[in-house]
Amino acid sequence: MSDYRAPKGTKDVLPEQSYQWQYLEALIRGIVKKYGFLEARTPVIEHTELFLRGVGETTDIVQKEMYTFIDKG
């Protein structure tokens, strides 16, 4: 059996848990809509430079908690 694990800081949401998340998301969506807030969906990934500007290259966030991919396209 292989030893595949989700990347550090992430978690798989399996089908039996998805229903609970969907319920909670719908509940929260309804509450915030009553107060005039709108939903915003941001990308799952961002350019590394965005975070380097904000937190600096030598912080633990950049050094230990970020993945950088080289785009060869």
C-alpha cells in the first residue's frame, strides 16, 4: 500500500463530510446575505511574488509553508 498524504496544511473532504460542509456553507451564505455581504471566490493558487511582497522572503510562511511551481508553459 502506498503512503500518499495530503500536503501539509490541507485535508481531504470525503463524501460523508461533504454534506456537512455544504450544509454549513449554505447556512453561512444565508446569514451573510442578510447583512448585505457578497461572496468572492479567489484562486486556489497565487503567484509566489504576491506573498513575498507581503511577508518577505525569509519568513517561516515562505520558507516552510509555501510551494512554488515553475511554469514551463
